[in-house]
Amino acid sequence: LSTGLAERTDRQGITLFPDPANEQVTIDLGRGLTEEATIELLDSKGRSLYRTIIGRGVTTHLLELSRWASGSYIVQIRTASNTHRQRLLIVH
């Protein structure tokens, strides 16, 4: 049973934890990517603050958060065939 306080899972099996996060967040990609993907952290205005490319088969990605202020952000995971967005709350 998930309370939504420690982690957030979507229908595609992608989990961000912890949420809210302080120093870092783990992006759990479930069974792994079937194609290369771009992970981005977007601010509330949609500006990209962080971007990295990860390869096929990757199951987790650790994102360091200490350089960004407390607030609400969007983690966007984009592949050639799909775009996934999930809210992330950073609290310092």
C-alpha cells in the first residue's frame, strides 16, 4: 500500500522516491527501458534545468537535487515513442 508520501508510481511503472525529496531522488524505471531516453528536470515554467541521456536496459537513475531550490518540479522522461511527466516536490 502506497501512501504517496514516500514514493509516487505511475501507470507505466515509473517510481520517484522519496517524494518529497531533499538531497536526491531515485527514478525507478521498472523493468528497464526498451529504448534510449532523455531524462529532464523542468521548473514550474517548463524550463529545462537538467538533462541527461540514458541507454536501453537502464532500470534506475539517481538525480542529485541540492543545487535547486525547494519547490515543485517536473521529471520528464522522453523516448522516441513516448513522453512521461511526473511531479516532484523538493524540500530543503
